[in-house]
Amino acid sequence: MLKTLAAGGGMLAMPAAIREVLGAPEPDVEIVLTATKGEAPILSGRATPVWAYRGKVVKGDAGSAQSIPGSYLGPIIRVRKGQRVRLVLENGLGEPTNIHWHGLHVPDDMDGHPRHTAAPGKRYVYEFEIRDRAGTYWFHPHTHGRTGRQIYFGLAGLFLIHDEEEHAAKLPSGEYDVPLILQDRSFDAENRLVFLSDERARQGTRGGMMGGGMMGMMTRMMGFLGERILVNGRPDATLSVATRPYRLRLLNASNARIFKLAWDDGSPLTVVGTDGGLLEAPVQRPYVTLSPGERLELWADFSGHAVGTELTMRSLAFAGDMAMRGGMMGGGMMGMMGMMMGNQELPNGAAFPVFRVRVARSEKAPATPPKRLSNIVRYRPENAVNYRRPRLFNITMGMMEWGINGRSFEMEGVAEDEIVRLNTSEIWEFTNDASMGMMGMMAHPIHIHGLQFQILERSVSPALAEARNSVSAGYVDEGWKDEVFLMPGERAKVLVAFRDFPGLFPYHCHMLEHADTGLMRNYLVRA
Ligand code: C2O
Ligand code: CU
């Protein structure tokens, strides 16, 4: 599907003889991922210029890198727990890039920290053992200030891990295990992707409040919202299914869009997995809330529908950023600015269809979800070294600058209160009630690199409870998470444990424009 314009340099990995001398074990799987510019047919008419990964399995099962039919996204990387993998990034982009393995527990120089990038024409070799449980992880670039742009133009793929426990749960597999990567994009009349203009962003306020300069800068800080919903890189997605259960793996790979997903016939959703793999048992929700970077797995049974039925997965209305800003600012100058910013067509909180399901054929299969999915070992809060004094992380907005505890991102910078000890667990508390800056308040999905955590508790300030309650019935906090989504006025305590790998890891908001403009910090795990 992807037509390549410029190929990356085809270099080989370290020769086996040298590796032997160095004592490095040979990997079970080796995949070369070339980040390259090309074009893909997305809308009718002209092909769209995109940036994409081309995957090539050099060693191991040919299915270790699978392309999604008809999509420029991916490839889907599929590995098993315990395997050693080598992933060679070849940078054919013309600007620095790297890859973050979102959700994976890997050493700090393998994690895709923004300080580790491959220059144009160069490579970065990632090599690690798969230590995480079966689940839906993903990968994407993480170059500071450019992450939003690089993902937007197409660099993103799923990273699926399988293990014995998952196998025993007997979930729908093969063609009944369906990846659904949700993104929002905007196109111009020539079918080109429209993103933030660097020029505008750089001009800052020079254009005046109504001019492009201010608007560009504001969007750059608030988050980019597209007008069209793409699923696996395609508009108007329709899934053709049989009358049986499916495993739907949802990834929100949007820059800043929040989804509140529900079936149009009102039937509840059965959730079987979150960021860090399967839940202990399925849970039901009237709808699910999926913020940028998060994953959810659904067990979706179509056996109750007649062949020929059509269903729609919709994103329902909620109190989005617009409502927040309008409400908070009472339609004053800031409220008005809120109305002008971002996307007037499809603001966060608007209702829209996401994809359709057409029941196309009948097929018999067991139609109850497994009662038991996996075993989750709970961390004990009282074992946390700071049990009585959770480490506090306030999301802040200074003089037009995002931050955490008043500090914004510094490439290698880490503060005293961001240093933790290897082999300890801690309670971290994130608060989103201190960021009442000139933008009003926004929702922030907070992501911690290098580990999976457990969500202990949440609370919301009473004045903002109504807006929070418009999405909170869709939270799935039961399983392993690498992100915690916070609506305005909300706080959450999470239990984190620092194992195996000392080093410097980022934690940040996964609204990509927030992270790119400073809502990111490092934490240091000290041996
Ligand atoms: Cu998916 Cu640091 O991010
Ligand atoms: Cu944010």
C-alpha cells in the first residue's frame, strides 16, 4: 500500500562473530524498521504524502511484523514473552527520529528517550528481552518537540505480546482478533495532511490575537484536533464480521482527541484488557473513555445480530475542553479564545461516528467470554516507601508554558524530588487542579515510561465533578496501566514499582502537543 519515495540505507546488524566476542546473546527475532516518506491512497483522488515505517523481518517468524491490509500504519509487531528482540530503526526521514516502545519495561537506552535519536540516514539498534505480559502495546517516535508531528504524519504501530496465560484464556484469535487504531486527521483540498504550521508557531504573538501567529501558537499548546476520524489509517471504516465473538484491540493514537466509545444500540461494552494486558475478569461499561495513548481490549459478541445488521461504534458527547473553557471563563475573553482555538468542526466532546460493523455472515462459536482472563498481582500500598506521603506531581501552566510542579521538560534534567530508588515501590499522585492558567483547564492523560502501574484511587474537586462525571463511567482502572487520564479538577494516586533498570525515564502528558511544549519531565531510578 505504501509507495516509497526515498529508501533508507540498507545496513546490516552487528556481524555474528563480533557479537560472540562481546558475549551478547543472539536475538530470537530481528526486525528492520525503516522510517521513510512515501504516499498512500487515503481519500478518493490523489494519494496522500505520509511518513511510515516499513518493516522487514530479518530473523524469526515471518509473522513477527505484519502489515495491516490497506493501511500505511504499522507494521504490527508480534512477539512472545521471553523472546529477545532486535529492532533496527533506519532513519530515512531527513530529520532526527527514534522509537519509544510504549508500555514496555526495557532499559533506559532502549526506551526511546528523546536524548537518544538516530540522525538522518543513520540507525539506532534497540535490543531487549520481552519481559511484559501479553497485551496491546505500541511504538512511535519520541523526538522532543517533533513527536506530535512525526506520529501525525503516520509513524505509529502496534506491538502485541503473547504469552501462555493469554493462550489459556482462549480469546478470539487470528482473523477474529482485530486491531483498531483510532486517529483524527485533517486534509486539504489536495488530500494532503494538514498539521500545525511551524511558521505560525514560530511567529508567536506577532500576528496579534486574531492573526495566524497567536492561533498557531495556541493550537500548538492546546493540542491538535483533526476533522476526520481514521481507523487503521482509513476513513469511513467498516468492519465486516461473522455472528460470533471478536477481540477488538483499540488504540487511541490521536494527538489530542479523547474518545467516549459506545455502540449506537446502547448495548454495554465488555472490556477484557487495558494498557498492560488482560484484566483478571471481564468488566462491563456503558461506554469506554479512551484518551491519547491508551489501549482497551473489548470482547465483542455479534452472535445476537441477524446477518445484514449494521452497528456503529460512536464517540458520545461529553463535557470537553470547549465546555470547560466556555463554562469556566463564562464567555469572557478567554472563553472566546477557547471557541476560536483548536477545531471548531469537531471539538473534544463532540459526538461523531467512529466505525461501522456489518454483520456479513453466520458462523457458530462459543458466545460467552472466559470468566477468568489472567492473574494480576496487586501491589500493596503499605509496602510503598512513601506510603504516608505520596509523591506529588501537579500539572501546571506557567507563563504560557506547561509543566509539572512548575518545571517544564529539560533533556537530561531531573530534580531532587524526581529521584527514586531501584527495587522500591511508591505512591505517586498526579493532580490536575492546579493548571488554571490563561487557557482554563484541560484534560491530561499522564504516561510513565518503562513500567506498568496500578491505579489506587481518584478524586475530583466538587466544582468540576459534573464535567468529570460525563466520562468517568467509562474509566477502566482495574488492570495494569501505563497512563492515567485526568479530567479537569481530577487527581489520581497510582502505585509504581522500579525494578530491573536504573536510569533516566520520561513521564509526560500524552496530549502530544502538551508534551512537545513542555508537559514532560524525567524521573531517575538510582541503583
Ligand atoms: Cu507514547 Cu512518551 O509516549
Ligand atoms: Cu496534557
